[in-house]
Amino acid sequence: MIKAVFIDFYGTIVHEDGAVISKITQEISENGNESDKSKIGSFWWNEFQNMFINPYNDTFKTQRELEYESLVRTIKQFGSSSDAEVLSEMMFDHWRNPPIFAESKEFFKKCPLPIYIVSNIDRCDITEAVSFHGLNPDGIFTSEDARSYKPRAELFQLALSETGMNPHETVHIGDSLSSDIKGASALGINTIWLNRSGRQVPDGITAADDLLDVFKRL
């Protein structure tokens, strides 16, 4: 029996950062030697992901640190004169005040189970974003708290420990097959993949079209 909902935040409850990434890559392009924003975006994403996967415990770095370091490397790679601090603040302005999906507030109102946000983000940024939208989760667990990032086990383990739940008593909802679904499933947590874009659903994966559709899968 499911007793609690764990849920991702960015890309699941609120929109991801595609719009601000487009602005940042445009800025780097205009002040650098590469006109193709997609090349800049791909390089930046790969740099961020490579730094994002490894840090945990004593080697952990916050999202803010990793985002800044990846921007510095990207600006250097494309010979841009852009200011990494200014661009990093643009990114975090988005993360603190992200646009919310249309049905998210209704999901919080209608969900009969306690809802705990489990997110790869710094605590101060997500608490500000949650407050900005007037959401009232029963708890928030962040990568900064666990000193580890999904899909590693530590963040999920922290959520289980703090809520007193067993894996089979929880369901984790998220938009990332790798970070959310793979990470939670590895611990025996039930999962629902939020597939807003209608992608092909892999075998063995429970998917929902949006957060209200989740109620049909519980």
C-alpha cells in the first residue's frame, strides 16, 4: 500500500530551464566565436553532467558551484567575453522563480497522500521556489541535504529515513528516466515516469501524461 509520494521538482512540478538556457547560450554566442547556440548548449550540458555525476559526501559541490564552474569552462571554450557570475545569476533567478505547470497546484490540493519533494537542487533555491508558488509539501529533501545527487541512492535513502517509510510504501514521480526512475527503482521504490512529451514508454515503466493522470496510476 502506497503511503507517501516522493516527487521531483524541476521538469515535474515546474518547468525546466530551457528558456533561460537559450538566453545564456545566446549571450555566450554573441560575445564569442561560435554562432551555433546548440553547440554551446551541448558543450555546457556535457560539462555540467560530467561534474554533476561524481561529487558526493566529502567531494560534494552545490548546484550553484557546479553551474558556475561549467559556465566558466563553456565561456572559455568558445572564446566569449561573457561574465560567468552574471549568467549564473540568470540561471538561479529562474530556479528560484520558475513557471509552474498548469495542473501542479491542483495535484497538491487533490493528492490524498503526504507529498515530499526530492530534488537535485540547493535547499535555499527550492524553498524560495516552493514559497513563490505557495505550495505546501509535507517535506523537502535536496541534494545539498544528502550531499549527493540522483540517481545515486543517498538522496532517496535520506527521504526514506526521515519519513520513516519503507521503499514499497512510497512512489517517486519524476520526468527523468535516468535520475528519477532508475535511481528510485534501484532501492525498490515504486515509480511513475512523467512523460509530458508523449515519448515511447520503455517496457516495465509506469508512465503518466501529467500530474493529474498520476492519480490513475497510484
